Amino acid sequence: MKVKKKTAMLISFALGSLIFATTAMADITSKSGYEQFKDSIKTTAEKCSSTFDSYTTDISYVLKDNGNNLVSDNTIQKLNRANKSHETTSIRESLSGGKFTQLFYFDPMTRINQNSGDPTYYVTEFSEPQQDYSYKNPFKEERAADAEKIADAIIGSLKDQVILSNNADGSKDFKGSLNEVQIPTLINALVSFQLKQNFNGNNPDTPSLAKDIFVKEITGSAHVNPEGYLENILGTATIEGKDSQGKEHEITIEVLAKLSGINTTAVNKPDLTGQKVNKQVGKNQGEPQKISNYNKFVGKYSNPIIAEKDGKYVKLGKRVLEIQQIDETHLLGKYYEEYKAGNDPSSGKSQSFSFDAAFNSGDKNDPRGLHFETTGESGEKIIGNMHLDENLGKIYFDFNRIQGNFTYDSSFSPDLD
């Protein structure tokens, strides 16, 4: 589901607060609670990316203002690493916007999208298996070590604020709590700046905060099972502030994340029987996008010939590009210039020529590009290149033209009138 940018940034803050609270662990064993918690996060990431055949993640958040629910979101993702498939269902409810749901399904050959705003199931089918990046371990990314050092430095002495319970079955429970006195001034300043930018009255789901913004409290808890991976994390952040009218707001963000269904999760492809379906062929990874319909480029294209005259720009005429025939291998066309009466091209000879351009079949980076060599009316050799823009309907056309005082425009638009 696509979450509004302001709400997404708020969620990011909430998740950061969660990590901030739950990783503030005391050094009460040979390896501090903080280090043990970091180890459990890394173990979970490693198992999800390389060991578990399947699993389910359930992440939800609730945003409240003075105790009243403003926005809630729940996203459940089922992943099967063995067959490289996953399905995601999201439900978002807001005080102002009602309820929005979204479904997403992926396997190496198929992608399916559908949401409550449109009953159509959009299906993309591929001719060869696609790579899925859902199972990458973030701690193996190039910048992970640097990010960890920065987090350690920011948390600092707050590692000592913790209750760590070692249970008889080998599992562990972590709890942390920070009040407004314990939260560093820098973090409060950053939070105040961020919320002023995002709680500015432009989002109907959030109040407008203008001054006296600070973090009142952050709490967090986590359970790590005997195998060393996280089963659930709960975090709450409470922020206070005033709007432009001086009214006080207590903003509460609650985030809950759960991991379950280890090696028992089933990922099911949606049954589209009787449903409205829109199918399309997808571009394979690393494969250049080919033109869907060559014949739509047949026709006349032009751009104006502009010059400065008497202190202003005037149109002297136009350059014309005619596409006469096209298929997947080549294009037949003609280029010429038309001038208005009295506008003799004194800055240079007007050019006119026909050409047969071949697609750059060997250039995987530009499958819509063409190249040609031909001879002009006066016997001069002309070398040119073209590019077909399927999105804008334009053609970019350039060649070793005779230089003059007229600035050349290589962008040609279709003459549709």
C-alpha cells in the first residue's frame, strides 16, 4: 500500500523510536543487553534471508491525538523463500479518509496488484523468472557497519536503561523506557523540526503542530525465543506539542511487529476466476523495453525554425520529418525544411534528403535508437541518429547538418491537426 509521505515519515520516526527504546540495554552480563539485542536482530535477519523456508511478518501501527485514533495501518506479508514468492495484504483506516485495502502478489513469473479503489486485478506476466529482493539481509549491505557505529554513538549511555529477563526455556525478554528528562536535547530538536514540517495542517489525518514540541516518553519491549530470533517487538512514542492556536496535543504512536509461521507459512496465488483482470507482458530484468506498436509512429513530425528579428523571436518556418514505413528492423523516412514566404534561409542551405535507418539491435541500452547514412541532394554524405520516445510520442532526430545561424532543435512532435 502506498502511504502518504507525511504519514510514512511519521512511521519512520516511530520505528526509530522503537529501536531507540528497545536497544537501550544494560551491561548486566558478560555481554551487555544492548549487544545481545543487536545480536538477536542480526540473527533474525540472517535466518529470514537464508534459513527459513517460509514465514509471516505482521506489522501494525496506530497514530492517536489526545487519545483519539487518527490513522491505523496493518500489513501482513507471507513469504516463501523456497519458491521465491510472497503476498502482502494491507489495510489502512483513517478518521478522515475511511478504509483502504491493497493486495500484492509476486512469484518469479507473475506480479498481481489490486486495491479497494479499483476492482481490477492488474496482472503482469514475465517470459523468464524475475529476481526478488525481499530476502536480502540488510546487515550484509556495504553501509551496514557504518550505520551500526552511528547508532551506537547516538544511543551512548542510554544503553544502561533496561530490564533484561533470561527465561528458563532459553528465551529472553527486553524492556526499555525513557522519559523526557532522559531523552537527549539533540533528539528532541530533531523531532521538533521534523514534526513542524509534517504536522503543518496540510494532511487531514494529522493535527497542525507549531511550537513547544518535545518527546515525552518512549517505551519498548521485545521477545526473543530460545533459537535467538525475535518473535515480537512493541514500541510506543508519546510526543507533545501545541498548534498555532495554542491548543495542546498529545500524539501517540504505537508500533507492533510480529514474526510467525516459521516454515509453515503458505503463499497462495489469488484466484482470479470471475474477477475483472487486466493482463500485460512485463519487461524482464535487464531486458530493454521494446516498442509495443511500431505503426503508431508513421506520419509527419515537425518543429519550428526560430530566429531573432527586430528584438524578438519569430518563426521562419519549420523542419519536417516524415516517417513513411517502420517495422522492428528499420525505418524509412524523409527530412526537409519549409520556410514562410520571404524567409529565405540565407544563413545556410536548406537541406532535404530521404533515409533508411536501422534499429540499434546490438545496443541493449537503447533499443529505440536508430542510425542511418545517406546522401543529400547535392551529393553530400549525411550521417544521422534517431530515438523514438514512446511515452511522449516524440522523435529525436539529429544529423551532420549544414551549420547556420538557426539553432537546431532535435525534438520533433507529431503533426496531429
